[in-house]
Amino acid sequence: MKYIKQITVIMLISFAGEGLHALLPLPVPASIYGLVLMLALLISGILPLSKVEETADFLVSIMPVMFIPAAVGLLGAWGILRPVLLPVGVITAAVTVIVMAVTGGLTQLFIKMKKGDR
């Protein structure tokens, strides 16, 4: 019963994100509205982490399975992707390295700031 309550809370917040997407004229995906809303509720303490923690952990653990349909869809579009595969691959690899470097640098900066070194 606990898991049903937790998934219901998560789905209601996702639904609220869909509602915000329909109401606000911004080019932001509904899922982002839902994530920001969830973050705001968790940070403010309105929604305690314990109310969604177990189900969220489960959903994160099965996340790789959720990418299988997208990968199959890419295989279906192989004819379109084939001519641009090399440039897309190079761009993806470069952006991945950049994101990792920026994330690592910011993490190190925040750790130093927390320790009081700066």
C-alpha cells in the first residue's frame, strides 16, 4: 500500500507539471515543470522525502530499461541517421566530456566553498 501511495504522489506532481505546461506559454517540457515542482516541494519540506523515497529509488533503478524503446526507435530511423552518424557521434562525445569537466569543476568548487577554503 505504501508504494501505491508514493507512486500516486509522484504521478500527481507529474500531472501538475502537465497542467503548468498547458497554462504557461513557455517552451519548457511538462516533465521539467514536474521536476522543478517536485524539487520545490522537497526543499521546502512540504513533501518529506520519506513520502516518495522507496518508489523513487525503484524508478531510478529501472531507468535503463526505459531507454530500450527509444533505442529501438532509433534503429527504425537508421536510414535517416546513417549519413549524420559521424558528426552526431563526435558532437555527443565532445559535449559529454565538456559536461563531465564542468560538473567536476563545479563540484570541486562547491566542496572547497563548503569547507571554507574560499
